[in-house]
Amino acid sequence: MASKKIRIDEIARLIGGTVSGDAECTINGLNKIEDAGEGELTFLGGAAYLKYFQSTKATAILVRRDFEKSRSDIIYIEVDEPASAFLKILSTYFNPEFLLQGVDPSAAIDATVLLGANVSIGKNVVIEAGCVIGTGTKIFHNTVVLRNTVIGDNCLIFQNVSIREDSVIGNRVILHPGVVIGSDGFGFTPDAKGVYLKIPQIGNVIVEDDVEIGANSTIDRAALGHTIIKRGTKLDNLVQVAHNVSVGEDTVMSSQSGIAGSSKVGNHCVIAGQVGITGHIEIGDGVIIGAQTGVSKSIPEAGTYFGYPAKPLKVALRTEGHIRSLESYVSRIKKLEEKIAQLEKLIEKHQG
């Protein structure tokens, strides 16, 4: 993190905080509470981190307004929400600066490409005919953009990204290294001899504004029509989105998860790591899917789901509890069977 000198009272004004201690003191960096040192600002985000408060070496700390200030050697900035305030400070003073400027001579840009103002293009970038690149967008080294692709304003396209033909990418989109946009969907059909024939994938991918896609993730082009990632959605590294999928607004999806073809995911969903969603189903708005869950049927209702196949969380936890108790259940069943056998013998003896 770049070193800066920022006065405590300036920070307090930015976040609407109240200072207890030397308001004229400066900090030069931000850090986690357990790692913060002299000259750094940290925050107390929740009860789980309270154990680090007495030992932190931070110069200043963001706390809630009702926090008991038991140390006199640290400067407090009291706020309503320390985590949100910390994020605002981080975004205001410490946002990364990407120094790519201008168009590198090694870039191969077709004469028909339309470049907006202040576009920056790195080494060995290839941009084919008919593409449009918006104002302020940065395209880093070794990226390839195929024909008739439109990229909006103020995007960050990092190194080694591949964007295939006819893709549409909105404004302020971030594509991390190794992302592939518009690769062919997994479309094959067997003939009479069982030989798989390729189904041409002639649709495209639309990535709307303010989407961020993590490293080495892949978004397949539609067979027909569009694969769509809607506004504000964030995908982690190593995520697979298949052809003709629609992912709603402000949805987040963690690493190693995948959505099979033609499924639809709603708005404000949370999909944890290693989730598998089968094809041709619908996930409603506000659905939370726990890690390693297998979703084989549509989930229309908001709520938290877990397990394979996916179940409402309470049902899944009860089921898991029974599974973990199977050994004791078996023991109890054996004892009951022995008692039943004894009773049957007594009945036979009595009847005889």
C-alpha cells in the first residue's frame, strides 16, 4: 500500500466520525487490527476481532460510538459502522493507481476501431475490426479483443484476457487476468452412430455496467441470443457461466462454482464456493446457496439452501445431524431387534 500522510481530523470529517485523542496526528497506511503497526489506522469490525484490541499496535482505530475506550495510547475515531467507514477511507485515499498510459507501439489495432478519449492499451494487445473502446478504458498486455466487440467507459481489462467477437461490455467493468468472454458454449449432439456433432454457437455475451469478473473465469457465448451478466454482479476467480445463462443484478458468486446452460439466476443472490447449478432451471431473487451445494431443481423462493440435492438450510442441517448419528442409530436398531427376538421367543413359548 502506498505510503501517505493523512491527518486524523481530515479522516474524521470524511466519515463523520468523532475523535478521541490527538486529532492532528497523521497516519500513513491502513491495516488489519492484528497486523497494524505504528502510523497505521485499523478498525474493529466485530466481536470476533475484539481479542486483538489490547495487543494492536495501530496508531488509530475506528470503533462504534458506544465502544468502551479502555486504552489511552491509541486514538479513537467513533463512527456508526466501522467497516463501512474503513472502506470509504480505503476507497478515497488508497485506491490502486494503474499507471498504463497511451497506446503501446506493439499493439495491433485495426484501422476501423473507434477509441474513446484517454484510452490506454498495453503491449501486444490485439483489437480486431469493428470494435469500439470507451473513454478512459485501460486494456493491459497480451489481451485479445475480436471483431465487433463493444467495451464501455472506464473499464479495466487486465492482462491475458480474451474477448471474442460481438461481445458487449458495459461501463466500469473489471475483467481480471485470464478471463475469457464469449468462448463457445458446450453444445454438441450425437448422430445415429453416437458421434458428437458441434452445434454452432452464434449468440454473444452481454456484460452490463459495474460487473467484476475474477481471474480465469469463463463466460460462454449463447448458442442463440445472449448470455447475460447483469449490472453490479461480481464473480470470483475460476467461475464458469455456460451458454444462454442469465445472472441477475447485484449477485455474487464465489470461486469454482458453475452454472450450466440456459439457467437463470435472480437478483441479489449469494452463491458460495464450489456450487453446481444444473441447466434449464431458475433461481429466484434473494437466494443464498451454501458451499458445495448441488442445485438440481429450480429454487423460486428467497432463503438459504445447502446440501446435495439443495434443501432449505434447516432441513439440510437436520438431515446432516441424522447422517452423523447413523452409527448410534444402527446400534440402537440392533438392540431393538434383539429385544424383539426375545419377545417373539417368549410369545412362542407362552403360546406353546
